[in-house]
Amino acid sequence: LAKTTQPISMDSYEGQEVNITCSHNNIATNDYITWYQQFPSQGPRFIIQGYKTKVTNEVASLFIPADRKSSTLSLPRVSLSDTAVYYCLVGENYGQNFVFGPGTRLSVLP
Amino acid sequence: DAGVTQSPTHLIKTRGQQVTLRCSPKSGHDTVSWYQQALGQGPQFIFQYYEEEERQRGNFPDRFSGHQFPNYSSELNVNALLLGDSALYLCASSPDVQGGQETQYFGPGTRLLVL
């Protein structure tokens, strides 16, 4: 069961690019890396998922080095509405392996 | 296409009571997972249902039980409520993908307060 480590909090300003790095030294061969965003009193919202190299969608990019022991979520040009908690998860299919850590609390300032 | 829905949105109970929370999965999804999220913490996995059976379970006592219906909707039951059961209860659904990574989609949650 891979364990993840993320910064507890980060501050940024509107319009900046934000990079949140997650460490997962014990990632297994079959594990994927998934990032979720959560606003207060709401369910987590899927952002992006990847296995290796780089993945990009309309919301974010995910960079995964060759050894897969870490990953970086990149949010381009953040706005105030991106203030939320971001969770990095590593695991296979089933819920038992879907372990949420404390996440990274991102605060975007004007 | 409706996403994951949960009911009720809020609930207040007293210690010792029992509660039932409900979840309807996203269209096309047949797997439902339940999570408990205490204030300021990440969600903690309770259990997962597939084909009307509990497939996996996290570190929660037997007071927490569930059920999945033929239409894939699910219920979470908690007996003998404790103050510490106060939390946001999240339901997540996903398709059952073999040999790959399924993405879980979360509902808005049910906020339970135990007094």
C-alpha cells in the first residue's frame, strides 16, 4: 500500500502557476496516480490521473518522472476559486487501496 | 447525465441512535464506495460494494454496515451512534474496470452530527 507525502499548505497569487509535488516512494508497478480537489463541505472532485510521463487535460497537468517515486500537479494561472485542498492518491482499483492523506491546502490570494 | 447523488444532505442524531444514508451512483457505474471524513482530515475508506456484496472493507467497526441494491444504489447504516461518528459521509461510484485504474466520482456527501 503506497503512502504519499505532500506539503500541508501552499500560498499563491492569482494568475500564477502552482506546482504541488507528491512523494510516493513505495509505488507499486500497477499503481496509478490520481489527484482530487476538494472544497469545504463538498465531495472530492477528480482532477487528473496518470501512470507515467506527462498527462494534460483542460484543468491541469501531471508530471511523473521515470522512477515514478513522485509526481507534480501543475495548475496554470490559478484563480481565487482554485483555493481548495488537493489530494494525491496512489493505488490500484479497489477502495481499500484508495488512501487519502491530509492533502495540500492551497490558498490563492488576490 | 446525473452524477453521484446522496441523501439526506444533513442529519442530526443523538448518541445510541441508528442512521441510514443513501447513495445513487453515476449512470453506468456499478461499484459504490463509502468514506468518512472528519473535519480537517482526508476521507477514510469504510467499504466498497459490487454486485450487491461487500468487496472490501476499511478499518471500521461492525456498527458500520451497508447494502447495495440491484439498481446499484447503496445504503450506509451506522448503529449505536457515537459522538465521534460526526463527520461528512461520502459516497463514490466507479465502473468495475478489470486490469486498469477506475476513477472514483464522489457525491456531495451527507453531513452527520451526533449530539
